[in-house]
Amino acid sequence: MQRRPRRNRKSESVRSLVEETSLSVKDLIFPLFLIDGSKKKAEVSSMPGIFRFSQDRMLKEIEECMKLGISAFDVFPAYPESLKDSRATESHNPETFYLRTLREIKKQFPEICLMSDVAMDPYSSDGHDGLVKNGKILNDETLEILGRMSLAQADAGVDILGPSDMMDGRVGFIRNVLDENGFHETSIMSYTAKYASVFYGPFRDALDSAPKFGDKKTYQMNPANSKEALIEADLDMEEGADFLMVKPALSYLDIIKLLSDNYPVPVAAYNVSGEYSMVKAAAAQGWLDSERAMLEILLSIKRSGAKIILTYFAKEFARLK
Ligand code: PBG
């Protein structure tokens, strides 16, 4: 045998020399769940180790995470039914608790990268990402609402908007609205290839945002398809997206690779709630080691081509360093 691949695996020092992929806390964005009120910190029952925080507790959490080296956060609000309506009006009320908290976070921690989600679902009485009429999603009417929501979030100091709604034309529409209002510096990380996935289940528990009827298959992508991801990515590039995102991550590593091989902007992957909870559930049974599973998962997402990973494991990963 002339070629023995095991020679490059013979010791830790040789293995580390030939290691191709490395993980850094700087690659990670930590998603956080916000609730109204004060002095509240409650664990999400389907996501062990992940909490819903009121503003005061969230500020403390961010400070703690920053000490561990995390510098990017994505904040998602959980709204009570009483504040939801069919047009997601609360999403662009400048005094709503979500926007007040974003403003306060940026005031206290101007150096962090603050990200937010642009979609109607947390504020919609229908629980859908777009405007519903007679059981149908109205794409172009939704854009107007997303535009208002985006402006309100940019005005609150968000650094990167994350349109997660999958309406056609939304990246360009939002880019125009931002530019017309002087928010040239607000970035857009498009949820380019967002699949209609079962793995969002625990997130919808965390936000009480499950759709009230039907599913999201007329706007989120079919898990059977990859070519559509190229159409979505072409459009996002034309429309001015600064980052492309693939979501979920683990069942879509081929899509992450496809986009990172073909587009020059950074590709992000969302390691979603169900992917987190599966690991935690198995670990709770003693069936696998949560820490090693986390490291292997994050590494595989990075290896497939993601520069950035949104993950509920961010704090746990940061603690290891
Ligand atoms: C809402 C949104 C969802 C997630 C991020 N933004 C859920 C959905 O589309 O139903 C899922 C994130 C996760 O599961 O961790 N537009």
C-alpha cells in the first residue's frame, strides 16, 4: 500500500494540522425569545435550556452572552392573542414592546449585531406569514405590510432584517422602502430557501404562532426540490440581499452547498428549533452526548458552506471555549 490515509489521522497534533473546518463563536447568531412585562424568564417546554425573556431579563442575558464572545443576536417576539389581528398592525406600532426592546438593546449594546424577523406570523390572528383573505395568501398586499414592519424595525436600530415570509418580491420591495427612507445601512439577510418543514414545531410553541388553518406550503418550499432554491437565490441577489439563508440546516446541507458554491455573498444556515430539541430529547434519555452532537452538527453545517449559523446552541458552544 503506497497510500495509507490513516497516516494523517495518527495523532491529535497531526489531525489538527489537517483539519479543514473550524468553528468560532463569531460565526454564530443566537436567537432569543421576547415576551412583554418584567422579571420574566420561563423555559420553553419543548426547548430545554431556551427561555422566553422579558426585556429586563433579556438585557442581562445579552450581557452574559457578550462576555462569552457572542456578538450577534436575533430577537423574536411572542405576542398575546389579544394584540394580534389579520393585518399584523402591532408589528409597526412604534410603541409596541418588541420595538421598544430592540431600541433599548441597541442603546445599551451599540456594538452588537442585532437581527430581527420580517414576517406577519407573530402578529397575525391567522398565524400566517402573509395576509390572508378567503383562505388565500395575498402576496402583493403583504409586501406593503412587510415594508412598514421593516421600516419600524430599521428605525428601532436593527442591523440586519431577516425577511422569513417567502413572499415573492419582498427583498426588492423592502430594499426600496429602506433606501427611500434613508436606511441605506440596514442589511437584509433573506430567508432565501426556507422549506415547509416539520422542524419549526418547537419555535411555534415558543411564540404561540402556529397557523390557525392549513399549512405554509403555498409559500415555503417543497422539501423535495433544490432547483427552486437557485431561482430564489437569483432573485434575492438581483433584489439586493446582503446574505442568503437556508433553513432548516440539517436536512438541507446540499442546498447550503449549492448556494455557497454559486453565489458570492455569505450564506447563512438556520439550525432550527426542532433540530435543537431532537438533540436535547435524545440526550435527556441518555441516548447521545449533547455536547458532542452539538459540535458535530455545527461543524457539518459549516463544512457544507455556511459562513454563519443561527443556532440555539450558541451559548452552550460559547461556554465551551
Ligand atoms: C416565522 C419564522 C419561523 C422560524 C423563524 N421565523 C417559523 C415558521 O416559519 O413557521 C422558525 C425558526 C425555528 O424553528 O427555530 N416566519
